[in-house]
Amino acid sequence: MQGIRLTKSYNSRPVVADVSLTLEPGRIMALVGASGSGKSTLLSLLAGQTDADSGAVWLDGQRMPGPGEVLVAGHPHIKLVHQQYQLQPNVSVSANIAYALRFYEKTYRDFRVDELLALCRLETVRQQSPKQISGGEAQRTAIARAIAEKPEPGRTTVLLLDEPFSHLDLPNRAVMADLLLDLVRQDRVACLFVTHDATDALALADTLGILRAGQLIQTGTPAEVYLKPATAYAAALTGPVNLIKARFLPVLELSSGVHPDALAFWRPEQLRLAEPHGAAIRGTVRAVGFRGHYTDVEVFISRYVTLRLLTLPDAAPIVGEAVGVVLPDIEIRWVGA
């Protein structure tokens, strides 16, 4: 599937601006963006539920018509799962899934429903209604219903997900991640999900994109975007970060010949606490946050410089303690504003 130079404006305000992307069978793409960055509108354009002002969507070599060109919006092989799930509230999980297969003969319909219940980890709630199950189970029911019809040979199924992890607790997030990986690997689904939280995107996606004000400003593997963000926005969206203006680098005993407002970039895991008498940048611990397998430490260096680093819990300092911070022995990486 390809979205080519898609553009959409509302009241003369661009919401999606000249976005092009490619989704491949058997792979997951994640788009990360803040609220209002155009994520949901882009999904609607790709699903054929909103007309683009310009640009086109192609699937299996064919241009997909927008809703203004057809009687029924959408495409049978492009499945969009909304945050609201849109399930029938008064029938069972099995019946919700079976509804997508209502034009098939009963033997195949029952077989496929059982297959989807197993794939989506829903066997234990098959007879319960959406009102009786958890949010994670409701979401998996919506996905099962969306992918119930298998594509014709040689055709691609595209699964589009709007914030699939946003309302889930930790155990359900893990189940959802496993489900997406199984779908992509077993059925060669082309999957795109949008999110404002990069945590799951970094772990799951083959390709990661950063969406800002309707523009796709960076794409790459999760590691590329995380380690080499193009802008401060991309850096902050994908994880904790230290961004220091060049004018303040002398506080860290560094110098550069770049513009004073240029931003130096380090991830917290690139910094470390110094040995008690080792050479380091001196500062005072301002905050300590226990995160389970690591501790997040903020060290006040000066009025304009506070550094964030990670350490093991049993090596964590206490608030108010004087410490030294060692910067990585690598060339300074710079990011755009």
C-alpha cells in the first residue's frame, strides 16, 4: 500500500501536508506524533473514509477511490480499527466476529471464528458481550472482526490502528503486541498504527515515522530515529533526552563553533555517574525516580543546564547529594529545533 503526497486541510488549515509512505505485507509501520499532529486524519485518508485534497492511495497496483467517488466508503481489504472499537454491544464476542463473515457458509464461518478467537486470545470470553469484557479484549475483538475475511490470493490486507495501546494496562499491552506480531508474521498483514507514545512503537515497528503538524518529518528504523533524531521534537517524542544549547556547553567543559542556539543531544543512558574522585562535571542531584530495573536521576549543573541519566537502583544517589557526571566520549550530535 502506498499513500502518495496526501494533503488534507480543514478551514484552510493543513492537517495532513504532502505525506507519502509505503506499507509492506509482513511489516509494521508506526507513526508517532503529538495530539493534533494529523494522525487520525491520515488514517482516515488511507482507509478511504475521507477525501484527500490532493494525492492518492494505491493498493496492489490500483488507485483507491475516495468516499466522494463511491457509494460505500472504504475498501474491503483496508481495515481501520478506531479507538471506540464500534462493536455491537448486545451480542457475544463470537457473534461480533461472525458478523463480518455473514455471507459465508456456516461451516467455514464457525471454523474461521474459532481460528480468530484463538489468534486473538479470546476463547475464554467468546460468549460474553462487549459490555462484559475488558478494554483490551474489546479491542482484540474489533481487530478479529476487521481481519475476519481473508484476502483473495495475491491481494494484501492492510490493518490501520488508531492509538491501539493508549487505554490498555501493562498486561494487555503485552497481549496486544504479541497479537500484532502474530498477525503480521502469519497472515502477511501490512500494519500501520499511530500513537503519541513511542514506547510500543520502538519495540514493535519495522519502520518508525515522526509526524508533526501534518508533516512526516522523519522515517527510519526505530533505532535510527531514536539514536539519530532529526529534530528536538523527534528526540523528545521517542524517549527521555538531554538537549543543551551550544551557548551553555562551556558549563560542561565543552566548546563548539556552531550557532549559540544549536542543540546538543544525548540520551540519558549515554551519561553515567562518576566514581567518587573521578574527573567529571560536578552537580547536585535534584530528583531520583525509581523505574523498576533502572533509576532515573536528574543532576542540576547550573541555572540553564540539568542533566538526566540512568543508573542501577542499587547505585542510585539521593536527592541533594553532590555527584559527578561523565559525558560520553563521542562526537557531539546536533539536532534541529
